[in-house]
Amino acid sequence: TGLATAAPEGSARPGGVAILDLGSVEQAAPAASFDDKRVLVMRDGDRWKAVVGIPLDTEPGSLTVSVGGDKVTVPIIEHAYAEQRLTVKNQSHVTPDQAQLDRIGSERKIIDAALNNFRQVPVETISLAAPVDGPRGSSFGKRRFFNDQPRAPHKGMDIAAAEGVPITAPLEGIVTATGDYFFNGNTVIIDHGQGYVTMYCHLSEIAVEKDQQVTAGEAIGAVGATGRVTGPHLHFGTYLNGTAVDPAILLEQ
Ligand code: ZN
């Protein structure tokens, strides 16, 4: 099946994905949770597997996942993320004023709700088709400085593409949020089930609406340069159990 290739050996690192074997599908699927958040459980051949998103700030060593009533320890591999220094022209994207901070706060609630949504439906694959063709950046997890100011680490993959190039859904799902957000610009968030969520930022235009069902390959918008950017590209985010994980692990090669 696609699970082994979608989350290869060595993916259990901060910002990565851990796969846990939960037993035979002859038993009912056990519920799994991590950090009080439900975890995706899917069928992989004749086994149930948990697909756990590992937070970027996890210390190497291990983390504990609850499976049914049991605690399961998952080893976490060390991974050092580099720094990234960026220059943005609009200084208010680095040091927002109070009105902008208020706007950012209310947008954060909408975005967090969409990223943490858990919809109990079967998930058949976690493997994602490319949402846009183009060179894939490797800056996921890098600690960022905007105009020399330290900011949150980069929680997605930047795919280089020209303004206006169509973006397509990499897997079926339901659109849970769209909007023009301060940092992310025009944004679409898609829920693929059981906390598996993808996010598309800096779009020039949005082609879908909230609550719309999308199929794999359907157009959801176009590449742009809205929000806090240095130029046109797609910021592509992938989330499991509310935590950002490296899209490179989940994207088909
Ligand atoms: Zn980005």
C-alpha cells in the first residue's frame, strides 16, 4: 500500500511523521491520541496503523501516544533545522501595529480551528499529488528571521511557480476555510479526514468556497504573492493531529 512509501523510514523526527502498528483489522480500529489530540488511524493492508504528526519543537528521544487504554512509546530521531534569513519589503509584515495584531489574532482562531478539525471518516491514503508543478523548496522547519527579526519556524514547503499557475487539490477533501489573511495572504484550507489537513497560501485568487467538497486534481486557486512573501510561490502546509509536518514526507515523488 501507499503508507510505507508515503512515510518512509527516518520520518519519525521533529516535524515528521511516525507510523504505529495498532494490530490486525480483524479487530475494530483502536482510537489513538497524542497530546490530547485524536490521531489518524487508517487501514494498511491487513493492519491498522496510526499516523502521528510530530511537533517541530519535540525534543529528540521519544514521545508517548495513547492507544486504547495503553501508552505506546515512539522513538524520535534527532534532526537539526538550519536558519533562514529573509527580507520583506512591507515592514508591517515584520512589526505589525495594534490594529494589525488584532486582525492577526482573529484570523489565527479561524486558521487554528481549521487546522485542528477532526472529521471521523475513513482515510484511504495519506499520499499527496503535487498541488502545483515546480521546484520544491526544502525550508520546512527552518528558524526564520524576517528583516533580521526572529519569527516562528517555517511550517510548510515553498513551491516555486509563476503568478497565476493553477493549484489543484492533492487529495479529495472538504474546504474548511478560505480568506485573505495578514501573513498568509489568500488562503485555502482542505480537510482530508481524521485531522489530515492541507493549507495553501499567498494565492492570487481562490477558486473554492468554505464547505465545498473537492476531488483530487480539482482547481482550488492560483499561485500568487499575497501576504508576507518575497515573491510569487505556493506555500504548502500539511498537518496531522493539529501539528505541521514536512510536506516532503507526504508528497508523491
Ligand atoms: Zn512558506
